[in-house]
Amino acid sequence: MAQQAACWLVWPAIVALPLVLTTSELYKGVFPEQWYDTQPRDIWSEGVWPSPLGLSLGIGAVVVGQFFMLMYFCARRAGYLGSLTSVQKCGASETRKCPMADSFCASCRPYNLSEGLLTHLAQPEGFVMLGGYLIGTWMFGLMPKSYYSFEGGINWKHVVMQLLLQDGIQFGMHMLEHRFDTMVKTVTNDKVRTELYKASHKPHHRFYNPRLFDAFNGSPTDTFLMILVPLILTARLVNANVWSYMAFGSLYANWLTLIHAEYVHPWDFVFRALGLGTAADHHIHHKLQKYNFGHLFMYWDKLSGTYKNPAICPMFNSGV
Ligand SMILES: [Zn+2]
Ligand SMILES: [Zn+2]
């Protein structure tokens, strides 16, 4: 029980860097004042390059968050953090050969941990494209001016709004990727055929039963449509400061990874009660494809009638 409770600590650990640096304004004692901006700055009208400190801390926040999240997952996978339950029940005992395809069932898909870690950390879509976006938009002054300000700590209202908007826009883009081809076929009476799904999202859906390390395994087009487009729009809609941006970025990247885990997380029953996305919710999407298009919040699916509750879906186990 204590081990299961300790797992919850991964959430504050995910935002450890902005949390620590803003506590008692610690960052003011660590970095000289001329290294950062205290107020929002319009870099374009001033004609100066922005300081790379906020950018470096932002990337550092996600790296620190990923480190703790991976530590949690590896410890849990090894059995150090309480008993494990597969997200998707196999139906075959461990000793019998699984009658289903290997990719269909968590308990029948053994893999080497170092291979999993390497696969996760070497994803060009997840890290190179995202890194390019973060560096490019920051250094060329393309972020709204509030993002360059270190004034104030983490504004949790802004963080929640960023997460909600990001996931809401991502929900729309996700549905579009799945349904655009059929929509075009229907509207044009089968005269025009498109292949958006195949070119974008299909590579990520080759995993019927994903593992945590498959989270960012997809295609560049998928990353652009489902992650970068929502990020660009969310930044324009919420005028956050650098600390809120950091907390949002790390929570978003790590939560997105955690919902691909092949094991139930100890917080899942609370998340489900609050309408927040869990690994079982996302596994339903990977397997059945027509439900649960939201990732972090299931409100979008509940509103659009595409929500399937893993607790009442055979094959999925929602217990801890
Ligand atoms: Zn996925
Ligand atoms: Zn999908």
C-alpha cells in the first residue's frame, strides 16, 4: 500500500525543476539578473535575441521529468512498487502459449528493458521535432511575449488551461486523422480518395497493445498535426509565463508517455473518477480505434459520445 502511495510522487517529480527553482524565488540566487527577463518582452520590436536561459530550463524541465517518470516505470515494472496488473487482460495463463498475436496482449509481449528505453529515447518524432520547435520558436522570438517573463511562479490556472486546450485541439486533430479519408470519400461519392491516415497516424496504430516506450513512436506528420499544431495554437490562447510553460510542457510530455504504459498506474482509479485519461482509456483507443480520441482528458470523448469506459469494457482491467 505504501509502495502504491509512493508512486504518486512521480507527479510532483515531473514538475521538479520549475517547482524547485520558483520556491522562495530560488532562481534569483542561482542565475544573475541579466540572464533573464523579469517582464514580458516583444523580442521582434526590440530587435534583440532572447536569452536562451528560459529555453534551456524548459528543455531541462522535460528531461528531469522524463528521468523521474522512467525511474518510476522501471521500478514498477521490476516489481519494486507494488503488484502489477496488465492494462489489457490476456485471457491465457502465463504458462500457456498465448493464442493471440504477440502485439495483442501485454502479458504475452515480453521485451528487453534496455531495448525499450533506447527505442523511447531515440524517437526522432518525439524529441528532434519537438526540440526543433521549442528552440526555433523561442530563439526567433515567435512565442507570445509573456512566455519570456520569469516574473511570478507557476500559475496553475494557466497550466490547467494549457493542458485542457492542448488536449482539446489534439482531440480534434486526432479525429481528423482518423476520419478525414472517409469524410472525403463520402462527400465526393468515392471520386476523390485521400490517404491522410496512412501518411500520418497509421504508423502509431501498428501497436494494438502499446507499451510505455511506444508513446512517441509514430511519424513526423503525426507529430506535426497532433502535437505541434496544438502547441502553436495553445501558446497563442494562453498568455503564460516561462514557469507555467515549463510545468505544462513537462506534465504534457510525461502524461502522454504514461498513458501508453502496459500496466495500470496506482492513480488510475482517481483519474477515472475525475474524467482524466488513463493507460486503459488509451489502450482502448489503440485496440478499437473508434473510441477515446482524447489523451489527457476524457471530457471531449464524453461530449462527443466516443467514450468507452475501460471499467465496463471486457478485455480491459481497470483495477489497481
Ligand atoms: Zn497512442
Ligand atoms: Zn488514433
